[in-house]
Amino acid sequence: MAWIDPHWENITPVSVLLYPLSLVFRLAVGVRRGAYRVGFFRPVRLPVPVIVVGNLTVGGTGKTPLTLWLAAFLRSRGRTPGIVCRGYGGTHLAPQRVLPDSDPLACGDEAVLLAQRSGCEVWTGADRAVAARALLAAQPACDVVVSDDGLQHYALARDVEICVVEAERGLGNGWLLPAGLLREPPSRLAMVDAIVLNSDGAGAALPGLEIGQWNTACFTMRLEGREFRNLLNPGHRVGAEHFRGKRVHAVAGIGNPQRFFRHLQGMGLDFIPHSFPDHHPFTASDIAFAPSEAVVMTEKDAVKCQRFAAKTHWVLAVDAAPDPRLGDRVLRKLGMID
């Protein structure tokens, strides 16, 4: 959908043409949310607290790294978190447990990455409430559920909502799909418990966001990653200097490939970029570049390339580094601190 990005980020003749459809979408979104608010539909309330990490826009904003950080943070505070997600890109819709060696084409790439990195019980399913119940049945010790994405999945009741906004794109032109990149109106930000602004220094903060425009607690976050892991031999790790003077290709099948490419540029890498659609089902031919001395990729892409890994394939691991006050905000909402 790269062709439409300029029309989502600015008001253009194309976005204006699509605006009537955006109004229909907005009406549908409002009716659905209203149906839950008035009790026409009843969300499932779990016996443990639920934290939703989501966004308002299509495309990647950094939800999965923040989910991993949140799971680690909760474990450091003595909790036993479990993770549920939709399993986008996977073929299985029914609830299923995800293991570190699960098939990403069946379970979804993000789900497998969460299982590999979190050390938590991870379940996927089209219905997150059903998946969460299956998780609790499989892991009775779980005392808090974290949902990676699902801000608009109102069938699952939640105790804490965290909305991640990418600084570079912000809210685009401010219109809903298909005229803009929003899934819900900007006013939805006033209803969440925390806004996390993911910034790599390329974009400015949203106007007024820090001074309480939405009357919501706002926090910053950045993604950190300086080390590459060899996909064929995970124990072999190198820094950016390893690639100097080499012909390097960089691939990214994520919501916003440019964010990954900017990260590499910030590390001083000289490379040829290759963008793929989000959740792209990679094959060996997709990353068979010639000539090539190295191919670097995101962790999400790496879980799908593992089955045909070569010694020239490298993965950049990144970690979310949010404002530490976000953790305190979550603990207060959960009633764990005053």
C-alpha cells in the first residue's frame, strides 16, 4: 500500500475523493463502539487484569517491542504476564499456543517473535478474548494479560489502554480509512490511559501532545539496537563495523520500513534498501541478491527467514526504551502502587 501513503499523510485529491468513504467508516466505528458502551454487546471480563498495547493507525508504530518491554517490566515486579495477539500474517484463526519454534506462517510472525523474546505464555486467535481464556487455562499462574494490538478489539474488556503513536507519521492527515491512516478518530486518544510517542529523532512530537491536548498521560519511547545476530549461527554477534566496506542489502517487511532503514543509517551502515509489504511471507528468492556480502533484516522478518538462513543473513535486535514513568503509570492503574 506504499502508493497511498502520501495521500494518507497529507490532504490530496485522492484523499479528498476517498473522504466520503471515510465518513461511512467513521460512522461504522462509532456505532460499533457505542454498542459496547451501552451494553448491546458485552465485552468478556477476564479474572485477571488486561493491558492493551495498540494504536490508532494502520502500519507499525512499535507496539511489539513495547509489549516485550512491558512483559519484562511486569516480571521484574513479581507478576506472571501472558501475551495474546491476533497473529496477523498467520493462517490459523482458532486459539493456539505459540512456541519459540512455531511456524510463523501459521501463527503469525509477531506472535513467534513474542514467544522467542518474552519468556511468557503466548496465544493467538482471531477472538482475543477466547485466546486469553485458553491462555489462562493453560497457564493458571498468569496474573495479568497483555494484548499486543487490539485497541479496537472491544470484545475483550481491558483495565489499561496504551496507544503507541509514531512521531514521524503522527496521525497523518487526521482522516479515517480509506482517506487517511486512522482506524478511529483522534479523539480516541482522550480515552486511553497512556500515549507513547515512538520517536527516532526524525519527526517532531505531535502538536500539543506533551502539554495535555488530549488530557492523557504522555510518554516518549525510542527503539534501541546496536548488535547484529547471525541468522544461521545465533551465537555469532557483530556490530555495525563488521559491514563496513561490504555490499549490504537491507530488507524490511514491516509496517514502516523507513524506520528500520533510518536506524541502520544512524548506525553508519551503507546499504541497498528493499521494502516488502507488512507480514510478507518471505521465500529464499526474496533475499537472494547478487552481488551481496550481507543481508540485514528485522527480527520480525527473521522468524520467517530462519528456515532458509544462510551465513550472510543478519538480524538487528531492537528493544523498546520508554520513559520509566510509564511503568509507574501502569502499576498505578493496576492498583499495585499508590
